[in-house]
Amino acid sequence: MRITRSVAAAGLLVVESGLAALGVLFHYGLTVEYGDVTHSALEGLRAGFTVGTGAVALVLVGVVGLVALVVSSRLWMRLLAAAIPVLMVIGMFALTPAALREKLAVQYDATPQCVSDEDMGPGPGTRAARESQRAFESIDHVGHFGGGGGSGVGGCDRPFVLTDDVEVLPHYRSALPDAGWRVVEDHEDRLVAERDGMAFVVVTCDQGGGVVWAGEAGAGGGIRCER
């Protein structure tokens, strides 16, 4: 009877371990796809439990572990059944920074991208996008640029996020003149520079990050933070 209970408990521990491993991998994949790159490891872990995926995994692993703990007659099996849920949470926490770094590398760029990899063909919109791209590439940027923003014949804007404590406007106040741009407006949360009929606008946002815009001079007055 004791041998039968031990065999059953061993099987349950295997199932519990497998569910825990799947929970960690699932959390990693969701963080890579939907995580907030500005989060810390603890915030990323908390986000996984907030949306419910981490909690569901923990409940499943905990239920199987509880059954294994009740069934087993061996102390080491009971200790292992109780430890696996804890190890799963520790694994999620440990892998969260790696998942956020992978998302940052895959989904974000160091320079705003207005021109797609595909051939955009002729037209005023294409020419404007390329002009905006050249303007963006003329200087070094701070932050990370992902999806969002818009492009048109007047110019191109792209939002950025910050993963470090960076002074955005002081950076551009130095970088723009060094690249031949002339600063024409300088406010607490907004900077405008011009060069050869083109304008560059950077706006900082209260929640961190901001928006940059490049295009025809005088056309970027409506750039605002995304809400």
C-alpha cells in the first residue's frame, strides 16, 4: 500500500513539475509579447498575475501539489510538492527581465522608423517619409521607438519609451545643434528645431517617454502625447 501511494505521489509530482515548467514558459512568452518594457522584474511578475495567467498556473500547480502532499507518505515528497509552486514563482520572477529584454530587442528600435522595409513606391507620401527618416537619422536618440505614430505628406511622428532615467530634452538640446539643427522653440516639455526647411519636434510626456516628429517646417505644431 505504501509503495502504491509513493508511486502515485511520484506521478503527481511529475505532473506538478510539468505544469510549473509550462507556467513559467507561458509567462515568459506572454511577457515577450505583451509585457511593458518599462517595468521592473517585480512589476512584470505582478502584471502576469494581474491579468490572471500567473494565478491560473499557480492554482493548477497548487492543486496537484496538494493532492501529492496528501497522497505521499514520504517526507521528501511532501516537501517537494510544497516547494514546486514556490519554485515556479521564483522562475517567473527570474525570467521576467530576460523576456522584457527580448521584447525590447525584437519590437523596438533605437531610431524612429518612418520607412518600411517594403518598397513604398513613388509619391509625395513616400518622399515625405524618406525626408523624415533622414532627419531622424541625422542625430542620436534616447529611448526606444516601437509601434504607433503616423506618417503623412507633412511629416512623421513616433512615440518612444524610456527604460532608464534619462533627461530627454537636455539630450536633444545638445544633439540637434551638433547635427546642424537650429533650436527655435524651447519649453519645459517641448523642443523644436529647424534645418533646411525641415523641422524636428520632441515632446515629453508625464507618464515617461514622449513623441518625436520630423517633417516640413511649420507642419508639426499639433504633436501631442498619446493618451
